[in-house]
Amino acid sequence: MTATPTAERVASRPRLRAAGILIAAVIVAVAVNAAVAAVAIAAGAPSTYGPLTLPAYALFTTLGVAAGWAGWVLVHRRARDPRRTLSLLVPVLTVLSFVPDVLLLVFRFIPGTTTPAVIALMLMHLVVVAVAVPSYALAMRATRETSAPTV
């Protein structure tokens, strides 16, 4: 006699796989953003500049990936043509994400703000998008796959 997993266990596998993909995306994006921060500091940004410290960019990278995934899922559930909608939304939202950085450069409301620091923050936004978007596509595919029961 062979045992088969319950339907609930089988249904959770794609979600666990998607969660693993998203966690990997966060780890990769934080690692690349660490390199961006290091280059910015070497280029003249203060090493004590808050937004370029690991706790700050790790938190905002994680929040960015999570918020992006929520938006990605929402678009896939609601849009008639999710692919077309996302091909418009992703670049527009990426450009809009630069607005706070530009304001930061102009008004320097965070002490220690320098041009290299702000450029690094903008690059970090691009890193998150470059890592997250393919990860979302993979995670979405994983959630749509139906796992065959194992015997």
C-alpha cells in the first residue's frame, strides 16, 4: 500500500517554491546592493550615510520585493492582459521610484547626502527591479503549476 500526500500538502508545494524564489531574490538583491553601496562609499559617499548601511538597504530591498510581488499578483488577478499591463507598469513605477531620490538630492533632507550616495540609491532601485521581475515571473509560474501527487 502506498501513501499519497493530502491535497493540502500538494497545494502548498507551489507556494513554498514561490516563497523560496522570492527569498532568493531578496538575498541576491541585497548582495548586489551591498556592492553598489561599497562602490558609492569608495566614490565619496560617507560610510555612515544611513541609506547606504546594510540594515537600511536590506529592509527597503525586502519591502520593495514584497510590495512588487503583491502588485504583480494583483495585476495577474485583475488585468485582462497582465503581460501588457506589467510591461507598462514596471518601467513607469521604476522611474517614479527615482522621485524621492531626486528630491533627496535637491533638498538634502538626510544629513550627509552626496551625489554619489543618491546615484547609488537610484542604482539600488534598478537592482531590485532587475532581480525581482524575473523572480516574480518564475514564482508566478511556480504557483500556477499543479504538483502531481507522489507515490
